[in-house]
Amino acid sequence: MTKKFTIVKLYSFIWEMKIGLLSDTHGFLDPKVPDYFKDCDEIWHGGDFGYGVLEQLELLKPVKAVFGNIDDKTLRTKLPEDLWFTCEGLSIFMTHIGGAPPNYNPRVKKILHERAPDIFICGHSHILRIKKDPNYNNMIYLNPGAAGNHGFHTTKTLVRFEITGKDIKNMEVIELGKRGAL
């Protein structure tokens, strides 16, 4: 009796996710955003959409988002205040009002003590800030600043990056121009 063996080659694939991140659009989606996010797989929004922006973004790419303090009842019923998800093996926590390292919002600080993510995303401050927080296992703190025309920021900003395996790479800050300039 002859036995046949089949050699099977196993391949492991590491996917690359390209992410477009913005926040605080306040009812205005800059016309340059679709071009900057055209190669992204998903768009993540840190809240304060304002009227009509979520629908515009959903026409471009899949959207992961939270509501912000200016968002109306319709958005508050459609979107969560806190969003936890996994992307390429990294845990992500997103909320609108988060504070900044080391001065997190008290509600968020409690959450981070219980369960620190790999990436924490928030908006609200209109201040672009990206940094590692050594107090929470080198969690990456991401606040993309504000992409809308309303607020005290001077320059509209958004962020683009890639997640490959458990690596975050090619982090880019994109300036859209002066606030209020069309």
C-alpha cells in the first residue's frame, strides 16, 4: 500500500490598514478631504461632526466615529459616546472629550486605569497632539486637531497613518489651510 502525502504551504498575511483621522468638523467638510483620504481604507472621526458631515464621509469610505458635544440628537442616537474596537490586532478607544496626557478628563482617566488601549483617540480641544503616554503602557494618544472652520484653532488639520500588523507607521499631519478660509 502506497501512502500519498500532500505538502501544504501555509502563508500568513499581514494586512495594512490606511486610516484617515479627523475631528471637530463642525458642519464643514473641507473639499480637500476626499483627495487626502482617497487611498484610505477607513475614516475615523473623533466627534463634533455638525450637520451633514457624517453622511458626506460615509459616501467616501467606511466610518468609525463617536458623537461630540455639539452633535444633535440624531447623531447621538446613531453614534456612541465611547467606541472600542480592534484594528490589525491593536485595541482602539475613541471618545470626543478626553483631555490630554497627563491631564485626562476624569471619566476617561478612570477608563484608562481599568483598560488601557494601544491607541487612544479624542478631539474636542482643537489642539493637534500625537504622543506616547508611558503611564499607560506607551499608549499612542492621537488628537487630530480640528478640521472645520469653527473654533479657536488657526489651522485646519487631519491625520493619516497606516497600521500594519501591530505597527503604526507613516503618520502624517496634513494642514488644510487657515480656519475659516474656503
